[in-house]
Amino acid sequence: MKNDLAQVESIARAASGRTVGDELAFIFPEVAEVIRRCTENQIAVLGVEVFEVRPTGYLTKTLSDYDQRMRSGPKQQAGWADYVRANNLHAEEFVKLHPTGDDQVYVLTTASWREFQEMK
């Protein structure tokens, strides 16, 4: 089953490809618009990874760490929108601080409210 991120057509179309693990990969600067679309669709960007694409695979270049400063998440769905906005603002800031070249991609760790509940 596809994750909820991949179910949003405008996000899936913005992907530059998929990783070996079948995760959507995005390039700069399009990834910033993808994060905004996540916010519009109530999908929290829990983390951002940057990979260098090599002929032999992917090399991790950097990882976000804002998740270490975030609360554990809302207990009720009523708090989800605020949690999404806070996470996604951190994700946007991370992307601004870590722009990439043509040989690198971003992979977003995401969760909708449904997926977030399943992680518990």
C-alpha cells in the first residue's frame, strides 16, 4: 500500500523519481513546494534526508534533526493541524539551509494523522 504522501497526486507528480526503497525523491527547489503541499494536505514532514545519487546507490549527505526538538505529537486529532504546521516550517527551514545540486535528492519522512496513529 502506498503511503499517504504518494496518494496526493500533485506531490507524486513533483517527485524526480523513487529511491531503492520505493520512497519518493525530490530535487531542489521543488521540494519546498512539496512541503507546502504536505501542509495543505495535513501531512506532517517528520524529517528530511539529503542523499547524493551515485551510480552504485545513494550516499547520505545530511539529515534534519528538528524532530529531536518537537513534542511527541498530539493525542487528539484536533491538535494535528498545529503539529503539521510546526513540523513543516522546520522542514522548510532545513531545505533553505541545505540547498542541493543536481546530483542530490531529498527524501521526506512523513505521516498523515492516520499513519501517525498507526505508528503508536
